[in-house]
Amino acid sequence: MLLPAAADQNADQIAYWNGAAGLRWLDRQQTQDALLAPIGEILLDRADPRVGEVVLDIGCGCGATSIALAQRVAPTGHVLGIDVSSPMLERARQRRPQALPLEFALGDATVYAFAAGRADLLCSRFGVMFFADPARSFANMRGGLRRGARLAFACWRQPRENPWLTLPLQEAYRHVPRLPEVGPEDPGPFSFASERRVRGILEQAGFGVIGFEPVDLSLDLANGLGLAAAVDTAVGMGPASRALDGQPPALRAAAAESIRAALAPHQVGNAVPLPGALWIVSAANS
């Protein structure tokens, strides 16, 4: 398996996304895309990609956001999707419509050699919270932007505001050991929850006109397919899946039953909606 040229301090994350996490995303790619589609639509609305623009999509994963961006900037624009996960990028390349002005690159955005001063927009759907030194990473990405270019990305707010992720995890903890404690600024899904921290990172990297839009929404863990599908999603993605990874089948089954019992009161027809909370962060390369 190819691995990207990378900053040493990002090695743990690169190993993770080329291992169990990347393979889980591959197995659940369609479910994940459906679950996160409303967020992608909000992000693209705020990012406002335009025909003819050059766009960088950071942490593009299996390519859903990159494809949507390329559809907006076609036929004369161009999108570069970059990710550290070799298996996820392979899926992205398989999904890429041939007519779109879109390419994918295996790389760590902390050190990737972006074409200097070319891009009009830097975009990311949950792909920028995993850098060990985010100010360095954003400074490198900024080097690929023209003066006046825009930045727009989605990141999660505090864990307590995201029961769709935390409720299954707490139920899993009834049966399996807790994951190692992660600090609020350590790389991970909630490392950009603090507006103050993210503003400081972007200012240090050289961005200006920084804005934070709080977005609250319900995420249907079932994707309209009922309670069993919601349980399958809960045990197959997010922190609960990480806690259950490698555990004996009996413990996994017991955890799944606890998660089912916790999700059942939230069921509405074939949907199982739970609250999610994120920031849409915007800035300019001033």
C-alpha cells in the first residue's frame, strides 16, 4: 500500500486512516455519504464554488464532496481532492465521473506541494481536524491559494452537542473498555470544537475575515431504513466503532443491544434522528 509523504507528527493519523478506519469507511461508503449528505449541501452552499474556479478539497476521503465541487466548477474549473488514505482515494478514483475536471492526490496537506497561488477556494468536510500542528498545515494550504481566495470547512462542535456520536459510545462503554483519553486539542473529530482555538489557528496561518456559523441539525442514523439500520450505523462508524474494534463477538453483541435500547426511543417511523452540531468556518486569504 502506498503511503503519502508526510510530516512525522501526523504518522499516527496516517496509519489509522490507512488501516481499520479507512477500511470501515470503504465498507460503509454509501451509508456514510447518505448520512452526511445534508452537511455537504450546506457546506457547498456556503463555499459557493463557481464555474471556472480552482478548488482544493482537503481530506476528500472517498470523493463525494470533490465530485460535488467539480460539478459546480465544470467545465472550465478544476478540483484537486487530497487525502492521506490510500484505500479511500482508490475508491474516490473509481467513483470519479470521467467528464469532470477532477483529480485526486495521495498526500499530507501539512507538507504537500500545492501549486503556488493558484486556487480560488479551499474546502473540507470534516477533513482538517486531524493535524498535529494545524497552524503549520493551514499555512501550507494557504500557499496554494491566490490572494483573496476563500476558505470554507465543516467541523464538529463539542461532544455534548453531538449525541448522534456520543450516545452510542456511552452505551458501548457499558461493555468494553474506554478508549484512551484524548485532550480537547489532540487530533480527532472534536479538536476544532473551540471557536477561539480555530480562530487562533487561522490567524496564525495568515487568514483573515474569519467567520463561524453554528449549524444544528438532526442526523438520521437509519437513513430511513429502520432501527436495525441505525444500530448498524452506530456500531460501524464513529467513536463507538473504534471502541468496539477487536472486541470479542459476545461483547460486541451486548453493546449493540444496549445501543438498540438507547436508540429505540428516538425512532420516528423508519428514521432514527439524533442531534448533531457543527461549525461552518469561513475565511479569506487576505
